[in-house]
Amino acid sequence: MKSNKKEFILVSKKEEAENVTSLFFSPIGWAGYNFTSGQYVNIIPPGVIGHGKSYTISSSPSEKFVRLTIKRKGKVSSALIDLPLNSKIYFDGPYGYFYPEDMCSEVVMIAGGIGVTPFRSVISDIIAQKKETKVTLFYSNQNLKDIAFFEELNEISKNNPQIVIEYCLTQEKTKHPLVQNYSRIDEKILKYRLASFSEKSYYVCGSISFVNDMWQLLKTLGASEADIFTESFF
């Protein structure tokens, strides 16, 4: 079987939110890395014994570096975040099909916490390709400090009217002018932004319980099961 492993070097890091870091990688010895927005790679960091972990690529295919945005949770993720710059590491992948392959004119994305990573990739790709796809991203976190890509998403929404970001904070006490909701994503919030629930593609990513709750909610509101695509993590 042909190996799907490629070697990369860690060129920079960026703090995205509390306990969330983006790592930027460049290929070693070859140019480019072919992947589709929303796909993931499997990684075993140096020094970690046993199983590795899967991480969604948060960059779009047109960006210079391959970007992984990781929450510090567990030994594998912590080891990866703590890698020194210029460390070399293998990616096994890319894998997966969690992306709008036959993209309709309107896409609804629902993210819980670090589940926003595939959506950052897809949205960036839509902009890079100058597509007119309308995107509404409902993004849920506990507090303001937990929002990854906050400034970047706000800038994207400001400069691209077809991209709408609807933040939901479940435990924040201090109001912020760019945050619309201080509760869980519910029927009222979805109906405020979505005039109807037909002729749209829905992508939901987050914890297993979050994904299950959102899937049930969308079904209750009339979304077709065939139009709901989910990805969950432990």
C-alpha cells in the first residue's frame, strides 16, 4: 500500500484563544500539499508512544502554510503544541469528506468550540475562489476568551457581506458589541438568521453531545436529513 505520509517542518505558532494554538507547517523537500477544505490529518508527535490523533486542517488549500489549530487537551495535543519551532513531523493524510462538495447557494455551519476549524478552512477557500456562496456560521463557546479566530472572522464578515457570523456564548457575563447571543444555540437564534430551513446545506462540528443536539434541532425545524452533515470529536 502506498504511504500517505508527508514530512513537514513547524515554522510558526499563533495563540488563537485560551488554550488554543495554531501551528503553521511547511512541506519538506517538495512543493505544495494537495487537500480539500475540511479534511484532516493523523499525527503522532515525537516522543508520544502509542496512538496519535486526528486534526482538521484549518487553512485553505490556497494558503502558503498548512495550519492546524489545536486545543490543549490530552497528552497528544499538548505535545504537538509544545513542539519547538523547526521541529520535523509527519502528517498521515489528508482524509475525510466533510466539506460542501456540491455546494449549494446557501451553506449553514454550526460549530461548537474547536469544531470551528473545518469552517475556517472552507470559508477561506470560498473567499479565495471568489464564490458567491452565502454562509451563515453559528459559533458557540462558553466565554469570549474561548473564541478561536475571533478577530479574523470579524474581519472576514466585515469585508464579505455574504459571510455572516453569529456568536453564542453560554457562560459569559460581560457583553461584547460583536457578540449577539448569550445562550446555547436554539430555535430562536436559528430562526432569526434563517428565513427557511429548506434548500440549504448544513454542516455541524463539535463534541458528540453538541452535534447530536444540533442535528435534532435542525430536524425539528424542518431541515432534510440528507442535507445535514456532521463531524464530532471526543
